[in-house]
Amino acid sequence: MKRESAEDGSVLVLGIGLIGVLLVAISVVTDASMAFHQRSVLQARADAAVLAGSQGIDLTTYYLRGATTATTLVPANAQSLALRQIEQAQSDDTIDGLEVVTLTASPTTVTAVLQAPIRTAFWPIEATMTVESSGRLDYVG
């Protein structure tokens, strides 16, 4: 039986197409993984800032009465501690383009909103990610 010459090389074209699809899939998975990792690093940075800010309690009240419902945060101290934490973390491990969107404190809460551009290896993406972290001072006695 004689083979048709028109089918010669069709497996090669299919193989090249499959390799192309696999390379695109690998690049998409790699870029998505990078974005998820960057988001978790940014979230950890915001969480650390809030934890540092929660150390800004009114020490005078705390030393006079102990930990009670009268214990509150000093908003200026809490903001200062949170910002210092962000700056220290940036000097240790820089996140390019990191922006502190908001950093607020009240007598009971500290909130940090951070933003940074998404960096990818294969696909150029012009987008930013934003994370928020908040902590509340509650007396549980």
C-alpha cells in the first residue's frame, strides 16, 4: 500500500503547535505565580505595619490602670510605629514602586493600605495590586 505524500510532515506541525501551546501555558502559570507571591509579600508588609502600630498604646494609662478598657492607642504613635516598620522593611527588602496609600490610626484601630505594581517575567502587565490590613485594640478580660 502506498502512502499519500500530502500527509507528510503533518505530525511535525502538530508537535510544533503543541510545544507552542505548552510554552504559553507555562509562561502564564509562571506570571500568575509571581503575582500571587508578590501579593502575599505585600500583605505581609501591611500586616507587619499594623502589628507595629498596635504597640503604640497609651503607656501612662496602661501603667496606672493595667490592661483595661481604658487602654487605648495614641494615634500619632501608632502611625509613626507603623510607618517606621514599613520603612525598615523597605530598607531590608525593597518592593519596587511600593506606595503607602493610607495609614490611619484611631484610639482603637490601625489600618494600612499598600499598593505596588505587578511585576511579571513574560507578559507585560501594567497593573497594580492593593492590599489592606487592619487591627483593632480590644480588651478581653
